[in-house]
Amino acid sequence: MEEARTLAYRCHRVLDPLHSSIYFAPEAEERYTAAGLRPGRMGYFASRSAPMGAVGAATVAATFYNFNPALVAKHIPRAWTLVSPEQLVSVRFEVVDGAFRRLLGDAVSSPEVAEAAELAREATGACTPDGRPLYAAHAEIEWPTEPHLALWFAITLLREHRGDGHIAALVANGVSGLSALITHTATGKGFVPAAAKATRGWSEEEWKAENDMLHAAGVLDETGALTEQGTQLRARVEDQTNAAAVAPWLRLGPEKAARLHDLGRDLSRAAVAAGAFPAGVFAAPRA
């Protein structure tokens, strides 16, 4: 199981940039506002939650987890008065199509993308909806036929499946959404603090209050770095997350999983090199 957990983490790390690149793509703002949404964060909250239907702000905040609920409530449920969830599911694939064609160029129609799509889809066959609401909603969407769209969708299913399991691990370890964001930022593997606060909608005062609480609990030191206790907490959460995410990679087996890892790594590196992510947002390279 240890090898399977490591493989689950490694594959996630190289595939996830292909999914998350659409959150920074200019095509997203263009398409979502053209469909009727307001500029800004509404497109993100509405497009990602659209597979669940016209849900309320509390449901979106709960399933997304580390966003300030007040930020979510500025956009949900108003978004559903402007564009239907069903329409947004379709528009989101248009965003992926435009972004992938720009970031990957001719490789978007390559045999490697088609192979990666087949392998990733095979991996999703081991995903189950039990206790995983965001994955379950996405799993009801009809598969796209074009290989690059199928690749993105398969990676999205794997990502949301893993993400639901990650939230379960955070809850089991008593880590709130804001505490999860702060401690992950402290690992140096996620957002830089300024980007974490801005994108997730937390004020300086809210961030400091949570930071002080984590310091008092022994999770952070006086500089905001993880203590030994904090490091162990994050390691425990990640280990439990990986344990809950092994099924797709066990389904593929080590050879196919390694092949998908390599294909995903090369495609993600190409997307990053093409400017998929803005500078100064992440503390570590995305691929």
C-alpha cells in the first residue's frame, strides 16, 4: 500500500496542472461572461459547482472547503439566475478546448494525448461516489469524445475524487478550511500567502486570527512556519488522502500508471512553459 500511496501522489502532482490551468486561462473569463456571468470569481465558483446543479452557497463552500463562505455567497446562488448549471457544464468544455489548444499547440491532437486520455479514463473506472459529492456530480456528466477534452475530464474526475477524500481527511483531523489553507501554504508547496488570501477571500485579520490559533495549538511557530507537530499533522493528512486515492492507480497497475505519469508530466510541463500559470502565485513549480 505504501507504494500505491506514493504513486497516487506522484500521478496527482503531474496531472493536476492540466486540470487547474483552466482556472487561470483567459478563455475562462471570456466564455463565462459571454454566457452571462459577471466578471471575476463568479465564473470559477459557478463552473466548478455546476455539475451539482443550482446548489446554494453553503454547499459550494462546504465542497470547495478552503474558501471564505462570504466570498462564495457573493456569487452563489446569483450565478444561477444568469446562466443555468447545464449551460455552464457545456461552456466549461469550451474553455478547456480553447485553453488546451493554446497551451499545447499541435500536441493537442497527438497520439500521446489520445493515449493519456485512454489511460486516465481507465483509471477513473475504479472511482466510486460513496462519500464524494463533488466527484459524484461530475461523474454524471457525459464523456466528451475529443481526446484532449476526454483527458481533461478524466483528470478532473480523478482530481475531484481525490479532493473529496482530502476534505474527509482534514475533517477527521480537525483541520478547518482556513487552517488547511494556512498550513498548506506553510509547507511551501502551494500558494504564496498573498495569493492564498486573495484567491480564497480571507482578510488579513481573519488570516492572523487563525494563524494565532494555530500557533497557540502548537501547529505553527512564532514565525508562521510549521512546528514538528504541524509537520506531522500535514503528513498525516496527506497520507490519509493518498490512502483514499489509491483505487484508480491500483486499477491501472504500475506499468500503465507509470506511463500515464510520464505522459502527464510532459504535457503539464509544456502547458506551464506556455504560460498556464501567472508568476508569483505558487511557491513551487507546478510541473
